[in-house]
Amino acid sequence: MITVRHVDKAFPARNGNAATLALHGVNLTIDTDEFVSVVGPSGCGKTTLLRMIAGLVLPDAGAIAIDGRPVTGPGPDRAVVFQQFSLLPWATVADNIAFGLELRGMPRDERLAIADDQIHAMGLRGFERHYPRQLSGGMQQRVGLARALAVNPAILLMDEPFASVDAQTRRTLQEDLRTLAERTRKTIVFVTHDIDEAVRLADRVVLLSPRPGQVVESLPVGLSRPRPEDLDQEPAAIQLKAYLWRQLRGMQQATSPKSRP
Amino acid sequence: MSRRPRFASLGRLLQDRRAGWLSLPAGIVAWEIAGRVSQFAFLPPFSAAVSAVWRMTWSGELPQSVAASLTALVVGYASAVCVGIPLGIVMGRYRRVDAFLDVYVTILIATPKLLFVPILFSLFGTSRLTQVIFIYLSAVVVITVNARSGVRGVDAASVEMARAFGATERQVLTRILLPGALPMIMAGVRMGMARAVRAMIMGDMLIALVGMGALLRKYGGRFDAASVFGLLLVIVGVALACTSTIRSVERRMTRWTEES
């Protein structure tokens, strides 16, 4: 269980820009095995929230804990999937997937055996010895996901992971992730700006306000597991998406200077 | 009608990249002819230079001086690599170290290393050590600066990724920054070799009074043009061999950057 309590985070002033308060008084509880999407207008601090859960940055105030233990840095219970993949260009697909295990000092043959299982599961067979730049964006993110899963984390933190791949590939990756979530029962925190994606994947959608970000609403998706094939036919999903759209549009109009009379 | 194909084949001949293989032989032939035709005493033909090399090789003085020069080169250059790469990496990673050392690096970039020769003379005399330090100083700056900018050029996202997967600072240095900076580091190592070779020759002639540069000075003083040109051939050969060795090491270590 991930608990976020009264968390504030500001970014210091830099290059003449004033300090900005990114998150203010964030409260959020995510249950074990739960799949939560975090959505919000751009710049609302959703990625910052994810990075704090990952332990890459620490909150200025408040506390984040996992199963009651406060987060003081990255840990083996969590793995991150990045928007820009962040693969190592000098390492092959197999070595990239095994990277987290390499950092833990696992011998090469052992970690490559685990990487091999992930290569199989992710449909990367035949690309083991390729370098990242030889792969399409979708394939690269499969490597990114395989690298996260290889360390067998209890919590998977995903930062707009499918935002930089094309629409068709995105749909396939979403379906694969949904299957994976149902099969492995990991806790997944999924940051996205895509409402359709949030509803399609998650058990619950958390809506953040514009900066300084706060949790405005927490909305259960209310669909059965496994997910129905065609979400566009599900009244619950249609209504939730329409509602989230209205909320986000309202926030954007409230903050955009152009809309003021 | 019959001229067109000939014209086209001439065009193709001029486009051929293999012409590169002809350039050295053509230069040698031109040199040989110029040396034989001209009455200018200080331009011996190529063949005379080669036979001078032959003579100096068998007399033993050439192998001995090549060995002396190369020893100074290897010691000075190896120290430059061993200091320059870690120093550059640390300067690229830690702002405070960089802020502290940057002024010295800038000074060393801007000054001709020959300025240090009188100081080295006064400290170590005309010994091999003076020459080794001179070679070291000539090579270390470019290696350091390249390693530093290589580290700075590594994507910050890669460092963040490694930290997210639990990398220690030491692992960030060895698993992310070192391999990520390797293409730049190796380019610096290659440029450092060119500078070290130049410093080796200058050091031979000005400082140590041994090695190939000293031999060059000896025969130059006797106006023995054939031997001087022969030595130039050997020096060029040694320089090319050193830089191409480094280049092949570089290519092997940075294979991942090549186009697929």
C-alpha cells in the first residue's frame, strides 16, 4: 500500500524564474494490487508525484510511505517505466533488460536468463542482440517495461509510458499492460494526460488540480476484471470519460488567461 | 559518336574512391623525379632517403633512438590517459571540482606547452623525465577536456533511470557516465596521441638529446640531407602507426555508435 500524506513540493527559483509550488497538500492512498491512473492538466505535478513515490525526489513537507515504511530513496520494491524509454544506447536489448539486476550484482548468466524470460513475454524474441536505436518506439518501450518487470517489483511506476509511440502501437501496448496487470497483480501507478488511456487501463482514476496540484477527485472505473473487449460500448466508461473531460476543460478555462473576459 | 563512351569512362575514373591508394605512390614518384632532376643539394631523391634509413637501421642507431623516443612517448602518454580520463569524468560530474580546477585547465589549453620547458629544465635538467613530463602535459589537457564534455553530454535521463533502479554513485559513474562518454573520451585519447607524438619529436630535439629528434639534429648539423629525409619518413611512419593503433582501439570500443 502506498500512502501519500499532506505532501508539498516546490521547485527552487532558477534563471530568474520564481520558485514554483508544484504540489500542495497531496493526499492519496493506493492499495496493494490496485491499478491507479493519475490525470490532470499539464504542469499539475503528476510526474513529480510519481518521481516522489519512486524516491527520486523527496517531498518538502508531508510523507510518503510504502507499507508503512517511509520512502527515503529508490528501492527494490519499485520500478519505473519512463516516457522517453531511457534505454542505454550502448547496451543490447538483453543487457538493457538485465540492467536493474546488474546493478544488484547478479551474475551475468543468471540475469540474462531472467532477461530472456522477459524477452519472451514481451514478444521481443529475435531482437536480443539489437541496440535500442535499431528498434521502433513501441519496441523500445517494451524493452523499458521488460527492464522494470525483470527486477520483479511489487510496484510499477509508469510516467506517460505510451505518450511517445504512435496510436496503433499504443493500443497494443495498453492491451498488453492490462493483461499483465490482471495476470501478475502488481500495484501500478500510471501517470497520463490521456483520459481514454486512464479509463481504459486503471481500476481508479485520480484527478489532480492545476498547479499547485492537489487531488481533486478519486473515481473508481467500475468495470469488471478482466476488462470487456470494447470499452466504447460500456456506459460506465463512456460516462466517466465524459465527466473527466468536463472537469479538465473547466480547469484549463479557469487557468488560461485568454478565456477571461 | 565513338568519343562519348571514352568521356564517360574518364568521368567514372575520376569518381573512383580507390584513387586514394594512388596518392602516396604518386607523391613518392614525384619526389624521386624532383630529387634526381634538381640540382638543389637539400632535396635528395626518395631512394636515397630509403637507403639512409637502411644504413641507420643496420648501424643500430635508428632502432636505439626509436626505442628511446617510444619509451618516453609510452610513459608520458599512458600517464596522461590514466590521469586525464578520471579527472575529466570527475570534473564533468561534480560542479565543485570543476569550478576549482577549471582555471588550470583553461590556462593549460591556452598556453603552448613549450613555455613549461625552461621550468622543467631547471627542475629536472635535460633528462628523460623532462621529456616525459613534456609529453604528458601536451596530451593530458585534450584528454581531460574531452572526458569532461563527454560526461556532460550524457543524457540526464539515463542517470535518473539508473538511480531509479537503485544505482549507487559509483555505479552511476562506471555504468552510465563512463560508457556514455566513451565516444568523446576515445576521441580525446586519439587527439592526445597526436599531441604526444608531436611533443615526443619536439622533446627529442630540444630537451633530451636522445631519440629520433636528436638523431635528426645530428644529421641536420652535418647537412646529410638523405639521412634527414629518411628520419622524417621514419617519424611520419611512427606517428601514423601510433594514431592508427589508437583509432582501431577506439573503433572497437565504440561499435554501438556505428550505423546498423
